[in-house]
Amino acid sequence: MANVNTSVEYRITIGEDSFLLDEKKYLLLDYINDLGSIRAAANELSFSYRTALNYIKKMESTLNVNVIETQKGGSGGGGSAELTEEGLKILRECKKINAIMELHREVNELEAELVDIDYSKGVMKIRMKTLDITIPLNNKYKIGDRLLALISYDNIFIMNSPQKSSIRNNFKGKIVELILIDDMIRAKVDVDGVIFYSDITLSASKELDLILGQDVYIGFKALAIATLKLN
């Protein structure tokens, strides 16, 4: 089995100029903001001061903005550095992306077949075993396509009874596993042979009085599902 390593790149766009900021360059900005020093930030990342300067110069020349402001020290050195207003904006956007990724780091991965398209309602149906799941319309897909449906654990609601409201997908299942993870309860629910994981708070778990073997309903919105074409 192949080992697959993934990393994040942030596309920063200012006007008509764009720059791909990889994780190391993002961390360089983050450390400079925290430590007030390019050299100290470079040390934290185990690369040279010159390398850090080159990263910053390339970023600034590509985006045509100043990202870092530096101030020389006295005869004993000790110069400082801080992010400019544009640099802080870039760092803030990267942190927002990181926060979203952290929130949705655990996802259900479900293989399914596209079985129906309703252009009038802007939705499609995908099928896995006996389950038909509603997802948003994607004009790149056609009936018969094999898709991978991705639903984050925290986007799946557990209920004692089905709810129509804004939850388009509703299924009855059985709890087959309950695990405490970082002050959250991870429930494993079997829905006609299809396994869904849901992360819920301890208080919500107590309110629902969840136990192993309990019949529950799970629900999730169509917009909570991301898809990838497999064939």
C-alpha cells in the first residue's frame, strides 16, 4: 500500500497578482508575528536566515506589497521584524483556512453511484447499497458515475426521531460503537450496512441518552456533502 503524504498550499491573491504560500512559508510568517524576529523564526523552522529572507523577498516581489517591516538594532544587533497590514491579512486568511481544515479533519468516505439528476430542484441522488442520498447538482456528473461522498463527522446529526425541517437526508440506524475522544463522543452508526461516524458533545449525548444497540436517526444536509468522481 502506498504511503501518501499531503500538504497545504495557500493561494494568496492581491489585485491581479497571486502567490502560492506553502506550509513552511505560512509558518515563517506566523513565527515572525509571534517572535518579532526573522532570525528567530528561521531557527524555529530549522533553516537559515538567508533562506527566510529569500522567501519573504520572493513573496513581496510577486505580490508587489510589503509583507514584513524590519528595524535594525544598535551596535549590539537585536533588530526586530513585524508583519505589515498586508502581511497580517495574509496570515489571518491562512489561519482561517487552517481552522476550517482542523474542524473538518475527520470525514466519512462513502463510495456511491449517481442514479438520478433533478435539474429543476438543483439536486442529484447517489446510491450506496439501499441508501439514496441527496446531494447538490453538479453538471460535470452524469448518471452512472461512481462518486466518493465526503461528509465530516461533525456535520452528521443524531436524533431520537426523524426531522424533516432543513435536514434533507434522514436515515434510521443502530449505534454499534461509542468512543470518548477529546471531550467528544464519536458514535458509529450502522444504516442498512453503511457505516456513518458522528462526533457529538457530551451534553448532547446525555440528552439523547445514547447507548450501544440503540436505534437512532441520523441526518445531514445535501450541502454538507462534498464529492469526487472515481471513474
